[in-house]
Amino acid sequence: MQGLKKKKAYNKVYITIGTILAVNGLYDVLDFSTVFGKHKKNGFDINDLLKALVSYKLTDNFSINKAHEWINRDEVLDIFNLEEFSERTLYRVLEILGNNRETIISDIQDRLFTRYDFEHTNINIDWTSIVLYGDKSPLGKYGYSRDHRPDKKQITLGITELADPINVPIGITVEHGNLHDQKHFMKTYQQVNKRLQQGSLVVFDKGAHSIGNTAMIRADDMQYLTARKLNKSDDKIIANFWNYSLEIVDPEDGIYGLKIVKPSSVNYFYFSEKLQMEQLESRSRKIMRQVEEAKEIQKSIDKNKKLPKKFRINNVLVDVVYSLQTKLTDLDEQEAIKLLEEHLITGREGFFCLKSSKNLTLKEALQIYRKKDSVEKIINSLKNEIEIKPLRVWSDASVYGAVIIGFIAQLFISLMRYEFNELKHKSTKFIKKSLLNLTVTVDFMKSRSKKYIYANFDAINTLILRQKWVKS
């Protein structure tokens, strides 16, 4: 054992240090120690563990087992002033976060609005789903999967960001995997509404639009802008659209607009030549796909063969007797295509409608709504670059806790973009890569002292680490 210790004393250890320095700096300047410290006063230091967890989240894929291995290296424990700990300790951290989630998010909002004098409090809200591994958490339900995994249970997330040019997330809600956006809206909105200045604009998509949700916003003296689904009453406007005095909103995409002012709201009707072309091309592909499917089914009928597997219900618990007849026996291919066109092409192609409590110009309404894609980018970053998915935890509290870790990691990246104009349009992946480039070599000297040698500086990590809140 003495030989091992002596050998280790002459070793050199390489650590990716950029992420750790950035996380420690932002954690301290936002005074997150007071956000989390009150929830764990005895035993391990929850703040040191959280700094390590968020640093790991921005370094590698998140799993408790791998995070435990990464943190429990001597040189990493030394950086975070930690002693060796068990994997179960990290699960306890997640459960503490989950059990105190509402207070924690509120306290994080306090720290953000105390430190930053944000130029406005207009917000974008959106929702997504994340695959949940394991069956123990009651939050996990089958539902509409944005991850294209309807075979897996999931949870739904609601994300709120301060709108352009801030683009910083200020809220995150977690709900059951089968909850519709319309119902999830209340929890997501009420998590942030008390932080908004009077008259702030709340922007969200048509999936969450309802009379009740817009009334909730107006009751708070806020404004809203949303998309809404086209209905039968809109078909009359569409039928006479070209007879109105239209405004050219976007010549490049061929967008024309019609503004209809009502007593309590404004409808903004648009027609887009580009959107019409895309939708008609999509319908055309669907028509040809259905023609080919009908041909394949008819061929099986003619030859008295079993249906191809892709058209059958494959469930041992379901007894199915098929009796099929296609219309191809009475129609040639052109007639079949015409029938499908009449069924699938509605005349609404290229048309869409925005609705607002605020009297904007057609151009303003469209520009503001288009900028809502920034919250979609945060969701993509959270899921695919911070890599919060898939969740590999089992209890409800652990699910909430894992989501909060991901939220903090995303928040820190967004704050880096907010603080530095040079990073405004840099992706999360690009910023992470730059921070990971910066390494420190810990050279264990014969005298038992340590020498730290930093290497691989680049323009981005130098910019971030020169910030006054970063202590090297």
C-alpha cells in the first residue's frame, strides 16, 4: 500500500476544468447556496454535491451510476471539497430537490430577478415529453410522444423563458405523461405569473389555446398572443380571403394578411404561398402512400392471402376477424387519387390564424410569434444537448430532482449567452465543447505539493472564464 501511495504522488492527472469553473462561478454569484442549503443542514454538503452534479451534466451523459463514478475520483473530490460517498447519496440529493421543487424554483427566480435587471418580462411557453425508464413512478404514462416512442411511458414538461432578446428559462413544470397542453398550461403559467410586470405578453402555441387559459392571463392584467386552430366559421373568411383588402406581410414567403378586430381580441389571418406548397406536397405524398397501401391490400384479397403484417393488429390478447374491401375494384388509379384529394385537401392549405388580446400590426404579430421558436430551441437543448432524456430514475421525487439538475445546467448555459453577445447565437453543444476543451493537469510533486497547469484555451472559454464571477 505504501508503494501505491508513493507511485500516486508522482502521477499527473488531467481534468476538464472549464465547465467546473463556470458552474462554480455562476452557482456562487447567484447565491444558490442559500437556495439549496436550507433543505439539507446535516450530513453531506448538498451544495458541493450539486455543483459536482451540474458540472457532470455539462460534461457527460447523465446517469446516477456514471455521475457517482465521475465525481468519486480523488482529484474531482478535491476540487469540490468532498469526501468519498455512496451512489445512494446522489439519489437522496435528487429526492431532496424533488420534494422541495416548488420552493426551489421560486427561490431560483428570486435570485435571477435580483441579480439581473431584465429589460422586460414577456414570456414564451411550450411543452414537451420525455421518455421515462422504469414503471415505479406514477408520473409515467403513455401519451402523445414528441420523442416518437409511443411504446414507452413518459412525463410532460412545461418550459417558460423570458422572450427575445433575453432567452433565459425561468420556470419548468413536470406533469403526467398523458396530460394535454391545455391542462398543463395552468401549472406552467402560474409558476411564473407573479414575476411578470403588468401588461407582459404571454406567447404560446395553439395546443394550449383555450378560452379558460386566455381568460386566466387577462385576469392577471397580462396580454397574450397565440395560434388557434381553424374552424368551420373560418372557412367563410378563407373562401372570400382574396376579396378583402389584404396586406403583404412577407414578400419572400408570399405571406398575405387580414386583421379582424373584435371587442376583446384580434384575429390575424394569414395566407402563405410557401406553407401552401409544403402542405400540398405533404398531402400529395400521403395520397400516393394510401394508393399504394390500397393496392397492396387489394392484391392480398385477390390472391386470398393474409394481410401483410404492417396492416394487422399484432396482439395475442386481441382476436381479429378481417373483412376488407377496397374501392379499387370500382375505380382506376386516377379516380382513386381524385377521391383521396377530395378527402384530404381541405382548401385551408397555406392559411393560419393568430389571436391576441393586444392590437398589433400583422407584421408585429407574425414576428413575435415566429420568435417563439427560441423556447423550442431551449427544449431541444435541454433534451438533446444537456441530454436530460431519457430519465433513468424511479420515484416521483427523483424524476423531479433529475429535471431540476437539467434545468440548472440549461439555465447556466442560457445565462452565458445572455451575458456575452459573442455567444448569443452559439449552440449549447458548441459552448459545452469549448468549456470541455480547457483542461488542467494536476502534477503531484515529490514534495507532496501539487502543481496546476492549464491548457487548451480558446476564444469562448477565455471569454467566459475572464468573467469576474469565475474564480480559478
